[in-house]
Amino acid sequence: MQTKTCRITVDVSNPKLYDAIKQLASEKSFTLKEVVNEALLDWVHKQEDLEDLADAQAALGEPTHPLEEIVKELGHSDLLRNNR
């Protein structure tokens, strides 16, 4: 199975950064393509984490219920019954 790829142009405006990237990639036996792909994947994961943090922050203001109360309410349903 062949993977579909897309080509992009990346402009690195800082020559020192570009040299550092090339040197580190070479030292670790990575291509610049691999470095860019990993950096973009890390960025996507960071954005997902930031969304999760925002959701968690929003949930902080929501009312809470003691565990015992929830178990008592669920005890009247089939959710906690043993289905063997």
C-alpha cells in the first residue's frame, strides 16, 4: 500500500536555527523531512492537549456529586449489576 504524501515548502528565516536543525538531524541520523514531520505531529498533539485542558478548566465550575450518591443512583439501574 502506497502512502499519499503532500509537499510543502518550509521557510526557516533564522539561518542559525536552520544550521542547528541540520546538524542535530544529521547527528541523530534523521532527514529534515523526518524532523519536520515529527515537529508537526508534536504540534497537533499539543493542540489536542490544549483543547483537553480547556475542557477540564471549563468543567471546574460544574457541580460535583459524592461518589456514594452516584453509586446509590446507579444501583437502581442495570449498570452496576453483575451480568454473569
